[in-house]
Amino acid sequence: MKICILGSGGREHALAHRLSLDPVVEQIYVVPGNPGMLTTPKVECIPATFEMTSGFVTLIKCLNVDLVIPGPEVPLCEGFADLMKGTSIPVLGPRKEAAKLEGSKAYSKLFMQEFDIPTADFKIFEKAEEACEFLKTRPWGGRLVIKASELQAGKGVVVSDNLEEQLLTVERFMQDPKYPVKSRTLVIEECLPGEELSLFALCDGEEILYLGEARDHKRLLDGDKGPNTGGMGCYTHSSMVDEELQKRLEELVLLPVIQGMKKRGHPFRGFLFAGVMMDGDDIQVLEYNVRLGDPETQTLLPLIKGDLAQTFLSAARGQLKASKSLIFREHAMASVHIVMASENYPGLDGHALSLGHRISCDDALSEHNVKDVSLFYAGVKKEKEYLVNSGGRVLGVTALAPTLAQAQVKAYENLKKVHFVGAQYRKDIAARELNQK
Ligand code: AMP
Ligand code: GLY
């Protein structure tokens, strides 16, 4: 089987690496990929940028692959799966209409309301003045969340209990042309207490296969301080969700999406990622994404055993039922993933990232020869014969071990074998959960 993956980050490296372990997979093309991915056998990077054009479709067709897996949401929200309809190549991702579940927060909230999916109370606004009038009434005790409805690369959500900051957020999002977030529609919702969890399912339009859950660390600094990032680390272990809770999550959060989308005439095929807030027994959906998470994929995929490529292909063809038993999660192992980022990441307040530094790494680690440990590359490029850092999140190390504490120690031991000037990483991934025990 030949597979094409769209994207260039750690999530895509983890997908490529895991799929390369399946004997049925002969070749994996990653478009555009990154040169660090070439440490994984069977991988070839195709230096093209994603475009919604027939030329891009022709390029994919020329690769002669059996399956395309888009990593990020943008191609799906822009209609990549629709564009590929005319080819015979299956795409593991939803069409544009179903991808609105991620592409429009207003659509997603109304969908949840229609299909009785538990979610925070909310209101939708098209006019800044009306949103401000509403905020002045101090709804939900004044502590609330303001969200730009459209895709904003993770920058369009503000949690606040301060009226002044809330009014400023509305003005910035809707009226300030210089502000990086530009929004025509706002969702304002009640702020929920609890702990967040990311859930993942593979869907074929009719059925779901629960893949697992993971908890990521979005803040830059230890103790969940500092600015939000794309994710600084992540962990999972089998006692996070037991069989009974998994059944509840499937029934409350995941299956209603498949049923609702089918009812609307837009069957959902691909990865469904639900961000949920858990407060004791209470489960509320914060958001849906129509792709795998980054860095959740780097954490979860190494635990999934069996014929993954065949299962992905079956889902993309709408035939998941027959392949459901081909894969299983390794329940005896916990997984910890730690991200190493460039100096000044995430680059707020005009501080430029410090880039172009040579990455040195223990050979066995970089060649994937340390048992139960994987190194996944993200923001890297090649200069002469060396890899140098070229983006915010540069790489990450995943370690598997029988307990969460052991996986944490192993992940840090191995991450310390990687060096580049200005490298930063959190020292407390999974620590809060370990300290609670
Ligand atoms: P979203 O993109 O909708 O998942 O929001 C981004 C982040 O904002 C989430 O991961 C949460 O940390 C936070 N957030 C979003 N909605 C809520 C909510 N209703 N209550 C509390 N925190 C929220
Ligand atoms: N880790 C969160 C995301 O991928 O959106």
C-alpha cells in the first residue's frame, strides 16, 4: 500500500512513522513533510505546498497512492476531500460541509444544540455592539469565553472574567484590522470548570472506532503558566478512561456527531477529535476538530498495535465495520510526549524566534533504535548535511513504559540527548497527575 500524508509537523511524522511499521505499507509520501521525517523508513518528502487547485490534485494523482491522510484542518475546511471526489483515491477526512464542525464554532455549537450534545450555554453575535451590550449584562456571573467562530490558528479564544478585557476582545476580534484575529461571527459562552481531555475516534460515516484519549499541556511554562502554545507535551495511560466511561463518552460525545451528520446528509468520514471538559461525572464538549491532535497523535499512535494502514483505508472507503478488530490499544503501557521548542517560542510581543541552530542528537535515538522511544521532528530544515531548527515547535520525544511515572522519566532521559542553542521545554509534563496519586 502507498499512502500520502499532507502536512509537515510532529503529528504527521508520528503518523508516517507508525504506518511505516505496517508490513503492508510500501511507501509513504509526505507533502511537504520535513527533512527530519527521512529518519523513518519508507518515507519520501514531496516539496509542494498545499493548494486548492486541480494542479495539486494532479500532483497527488501522480503519486499513485491508495490513500490520502490530511494532517491539519485547513485542507479539509477548504474542501480538499470534495476536490478529490473526482479521483478514485480515498481521503481519510470529511468533506467541506462536515468539516464546518471545526471550521465554524457557531455551526458547531448549533449542531451540538440540535443533537443534544452537552456543551456550555452560549450566544452567537454578528454585530460587535450587540455582543458588547450582552457582555455588560454580566451573563453567567461575568466569567465567560469569547471565541472567534472562524479558524484562527489557535489564537481566537479568550477566557476572561474582566468586563473591560471582554469588551476589548470583541473590538479587537471584530473591528481592529491590525489585530491577528479577524472575526465576523463571535460565540460567547459560559466558562466551565473541570479538567480537559482530548478524545479521538476513527469514523467511516456510519460507525466509529474509539482510538483513545490524551491530555495535552497548552501553556508554555511549568505549572501551566505563561502564554498558550500549540502544545508543549502530552500524556496518556489506560486508567484515564475505563470501559464504562469510554461507553459514556462514545454515546454522549462521539456517536451523536456521526448520527447528526448522516441525518444532515453529510456523512462524517475521518478522524473526530473532541475536546471535552470533565468535572466529576459531568461531561461537556468544548469543541470538535476534524483531524488528529498535535501533540496527542505523537502520544497515542505509538500505543496502537495491529494493521493500522488497512483500518485507515477501510474507514476512508466507508467500510470500517469489517476492519474494526484489526487494531487495538496497548493497555499495559502509558505514554509521555515532550516537545522541544525554539528560544522565544511562541514569539509573542515581537520577539523573533531564534532559528538556524544545528540540532545534535544521539544516533540511536534519531535512528529510532531505542526501545519504546520515538523522536518526531516538526520545525526543522536541512542546512548542508545538518538539521537546524526552523520553526517554533522543533521536535518531540515520546516514551512508553508500564507506568506513567516510568514513561515520564524515560521521555526526559531521552529528550536530554537532543541539543540545540536556545532549546526550551517544560520540565513538568504529566507531573500534576503524578503528584495527585
Ligand atoms: P476551543 O478552541 O473552543 O477548544 O477553546 C480553546 C481553549 O479554551 C480550550 O482548550 C479551553 O482551555 C478553553 N475553553 C474553551 N471553551 C471553554 C469553556 N466553555 N469553559 C472553559 N474553558 C474553555
Ligand atoms: N492539541 C490540540 C490540537 O491539536 O488542536
